[in-house]
Amino acid sequence: MKETNPDTMSFAGASLSRHRHICAFFNGSEDAFQVLGPFIRDGFLCDHRAIHLVGADKCEAHITRLRCEGIDTEASQISGQLEIRNTVDTYLKDGLFDQDRMVEEFSALASGNMNGNFPLSRIVCDMDWAAKNREHLRDLIEFESRINDLWNQHDDVVICVYDLTKFGGDTIMDILRTHPAVVISGVLRENPFYIPPVQFLTELRERRFGKGEQWAAAE
């Protein structure tokens, strides 16, 4: 086992700070894995747990890419070090996105709540599922802000992967505002657009209330 200090982990050309809830913007899965692959491989060398939330249509290709990185996917899944979940099954139980349920789901995945076999979790989330439903997307943006309160309590790394070809500019801006760190052009940076949850959620609710007034006036 390779011993590591959680304060010295690197990703996308930079050292990770205490802020480890990251939005990563790419153009397609291949572009994403060029940056994610080395980080995922390093996690296995460090005996960290790998939790990957992947779209059903991408699962086979994702496993192939892991194997190309030298990862024994079958043995890792048997040992519990690798867990691959379907994004729709995870985020949309019975077709609904329930923010409170997802907070509980991620809390259970955090390293502090595991059985002690793995010191940290490296969680990679494919967010393509959210692009298909505007209602889900609205709730997701609120959730992405709320979940910072959980991840600030753990050293786990959580990477939310957004395909720039699937999300509009307004959505990308809101996603930026809900993540303290960002990967753009393959490089990790502290995010100057990040707004803490208390402030962002207040602004978000005011924005929605304002739109509601406008809609009511138009009827």
C-alpha cells in the first residue's frame, strides 16, 4: 500500500487544496478521461476507494478505459475498492431527483462513514443525465450548492464532470458558482466564481421568486 497525505494529492496539474468539490468541464468522454485517467489510477495506487457514477450508455467504454490504465476492474469491484453506479439509478430514483435523499446517499459514500478499509474516496460523477430535463437541472444546481456543507467535512475528492456540448451558458455559470474548485482546459484552479451555499441559495430562491412574480403578472 502506498501511504499518502491527503493534503498532498494532485489532480489536473495542481495540488488539491482543502476544497475538493470540483466541477470539471470537458468536450466529451475521451477529453475528460485524458485528465481523469491518471488521477483515477493514482487513487488505486494509494488504496483509495473509487466510486464512479456513469451513464448507462458509457459504462462499457468507461470500464475499457480503466483497464487501459492498468486497473483490474473485476478484482477491484469484488474487493469493494471500485464501485460503478448507473447515474440515472443513483440520481433519479423512480424518475425523481430528491435532494435530501442524495445528501444521504453521498453522506453514506464519504470516507468517514466507510468501514475503514479505504482512507479516502475519489468520487467521479458523470452529469450528462441532468441535461435532459430542465426541472432536474434546476434542482441539481441547488443541490450542488447544498452538498458543499457535507464535503467540507471530509477529505474525499468529488469531481462533477460536465460536458460543455450539453449544457447552456447560464447553467455553466451556475455550476461554477456552486463549486469551490474548477477544471478548465485540463487544469485545476481555485474557482473565483464560487459563492458559499448560504449566499448562493438565498440568491437562487430570490431569483426564482422574482420569476414567479413575473409569470403571475403575465397570466
